[in-house]
Amino acid sequence: MTWHWQLAHRDASSETDAFTWHHLDVSAPEARDWLAAESGIPPSAIRALIATETRPRTESFDSGALINLRGLGTDPDTDLDPLVSIRLWATSGMVISASYRELDGLDALREDMTSGTLHDPGDLVSALAMHITERLDPHIGALGDTIDECEEDLRVDQAFALRRTIGRTRSTAIVYRRFVSPQRQALEGLAALECSWLEDADRLHLRDAADRFARMAEELEAIRERAALLHEQLTDLRAELIDTRTLVLSVVALVFLPLTFLSGLLGMNVDGIPYAHEPWAFWGVIAICVVIAAGVGVYFVRARWFTG
């Protein structure tokens, strides 16, 4: 999918446009050509806008500011990378946003822009930051709920399914945390930026978004640690089950060890075995074996082998 659209907000008190918003799909050659020929952005900022790998950051230029943010894509549940990078160039009167994949819910911002809710670049950037946090927060909360369910269902018979769920949740939390933590720093840096197009209300919204990212980073760290602890508990449960089964096998083997010796001794095909020709000899051997087995079993019970 390629896109290159422009929105303009017109000030009601004048015939001039207050500011314009250009959104580009930088995988399209025509979008890159427009950036190089018509945008008026410094070359270093253009390189940052079209870079394939980015991290959240804010960088100030003489003529504007470069802001890299990360938000959920349109299909975060199936994408290999659920977070989409959106890069912005903001200056007085204009915002240029660029992305290789479509950000989830960007249409809502476009509707706010066309309806006149966003009046300047500061409104747009702060609204985008708040929009990203509102979309991402429920997904991180769902990861915490998944860990809660795993803790409630922690049983050894569910070990295989739980290990897969815990591993997937922990992997997702690590991916989110990789960008959530620096995004907080990027928004705090943007809120402290000295520029004419950022008003006090915009800075307040940016700090609010940064605080929410700080909370999400702490929750992701807790999810990662809880997932690691659950994995260790599952490993301990499986080890305990194996130890219990090994103990049962050992007890059974020890019970039958003297019986095997007795049956082997009396089963030798040699002369001289006592009472070999007596009619009660077979049942006598059975009785002796039962007594020996019961005696060994009573010993193990009194020694508390089964209770630790």
C-alpha cells in the first residue's frame, strides 16, 4: 500500500493556512523524490525519515524538530513486529510524517485534522503521542492478564501449554519494552524543546504521555520477571514430578529385590532344595514372599519415603 496525502487547516480569521500535514509512504519512490525536491527538510533529517531501522528519539534542528515514535500497526497480533515506526518532521506551519507500514488508528487523527480539532503542529504531535499510548496500553494490560491466568492455572498437567503461552507473552513484552522505554525519553525531550509551535497545553499532554509510557515500561518489566518466575516454577514442578515417579519406581524395585533373590535361589535346578517335593511348598514360598514384601513396605512407610 502506498499513500501520500496532504491535509490543511485553514484559520477561520484569515485566508491563510495555519498549517499542513503531509503523510508519506516512504517505501514509494515518488514520496522520496518529493522529500528531496519539495519538502525543504535538511538532508540529514530526510535520511532519518527514510531510514529502515529507527529508535524513538527527538532531535532539534534550526528549522524544526525530528521525532521518531513507535505505535501499534494495523494488525499487531499477526505481524512479526507489532510496533510500527512513524517519523515526523515538525516545524512552524507544517508537519511531515513518514512510515513504511500503516499505523493503527491514524485515520482518527486525520478526521480530527479535517474537522478542525487540531489547530497547529503542537496539537498534532501531542495528539499522536496520546493516541499511541491509548492504543498500546490495553495490549500491555492484556499481557499482564495472560500472566495472571497462567499463575492461576499453574499445574504440571498444563505445563506444555503454559510454557508456550508464557514464552510468547515474555517475548512480546521484551519487544514492547525495547521501544517503550526510549519513547518515554523522546517525549520528555520533546516536551522540553524550545520551539514556537509547542504550547503549554501541548507540553502537558506530552508529559502525560511520557508518564504513561513510564508506567507501561514498569509493567512490561514486571511481566518479564513474572514470566521468568513462572517458567522456573514449571521447571520445578516437572522436576518434582520426575523425582516422585523415580522414587515410586525405586521403592517397587527395592520391594521386589529380595523376592527376586528368593525366587532365583529356589528356582535353581539342583538337588538339595528343602521341601521341594512337599505339596505345601509352593504356597509356603508365596507366604514367605508376601511377608517379606509387607515387611519392606512397612519399613519404607515408617521411614517416610513417600512424605519426604
